Amino acid sequence: MTFQDIFKSSFLENVSSVNLLDMVLALALAFGIGLFILLVYKKTFAGVMYSSSFGVTLVALTMITTMVILAVTSNVVLSLGMVGALSIVRFRTAVKEPLDLAFLFWAIAVGIVLAAGMIPLAVFGSLIIGLILLVFVNKKSHVNPYIVVLQCEDEGAEARAMALLEHNTRRCAIKSKTVREGLVELNLEIRLRDGDTSFVNALGGLEGVHSAVLVSYNGDYLG
């Protein structure tokens, strides 16, 4: 192979396989929609601790997916090699919140759609998805389930606590009950009435009630 043959190789011909304007436009749109995904993620985050690195990952993932699909769509042989290369990749990071999976797939889907040239679908689809998430995730519903953990000294204290709960909640159901000498422990599932949690203070002040703890299902302690 001569020095001239190197410059005649198909490798150098692939440099111009993707139009520069298309590449810049796709990556710029991926960056813009990635920022929109990040904004929606911040507004709808409901976990215990916000991770800024995950938010940056959403923007980067949108742009990286766009870049990969642009390369794949420009060369059929490269697309087959890319499938083999990506098949050996393994991710070990645990996704703690189920909603985070939706944002990851959203970022990947936007990158694929943009690289495929379906710009209106990527833009309007992201707007619709973002609006739906903002409406439903941020909707504060007082009918969400909560767990109340009660520790009472006798049956009389238990009866007073149950009467107060039934009066101040929409629904109250016993999930478990543990009885030991001088102690009755109850785990109850309740539905709040108008989002009011002040009854927990009244529970803790009842005669014979040692402690009252209100726990939401997403891991946040409310009282």
C-alpha cells in the first residue's frame, strides 16, 4: 500500500458522509430538548435526594444518542458494527426512582428521532410528554396512601387512637398489629383528608400513646 492509497481509503471518504449543517442542527436541537427534559425532571422530581449528575446525564444522553444514530444512518456497515459494539456494554448503576427510567428513555428516544430527521415529532412530542408529566406528577393528591405507626400501652389507648384516626382521615385500615406486654404496636394504612396531617400531633398527645409516626410510601417522613 502506497502513501497515496492511504488517502484513497474509504475511511477518509466517510468524513463527509454526514452533512455538516445537518450535524450541527441535530446536535443543537438535541442540546435544547435535553435542557427541556432536564427542566421537566427538576420540576417533577419527587424523590428523597436530587442528583444533579443525573440531570446532566439526561442532556448528555440526548446528544450522544443523536451522534450515534447520525453515524449509523450514514453507513449500513457501520450500523452493523455499532450493534455488535453496544451489545457488550453493561450498565451497573441502579435506578432508584421508577420515573427516572421514563426520563432516560425519553432522552434516548429524542436522540433517535432527531437523528432520523423527524424534527417536528421530537419537538412537539417532547412538549406533550413534558406537559403530561408536569400535570400528573406535580398533582398533589390527598388520597395517596400513608402508613401510621402507633405504639400504645393498652387497648384503651388503642381505641382512642383508632377513633381519632377514623374521624380525621378518609380511610383507615389495620395492616399489622403486634402485642407485647405493656405495648400494642399498630401499622395502619390511611388516606388523608384535604392533605391535613395535624392529627398526628393529636395522636402523639393522647393518653397511653407512646409514639405516632406518619410515613409516606415514597420514603418521606412527614411526622
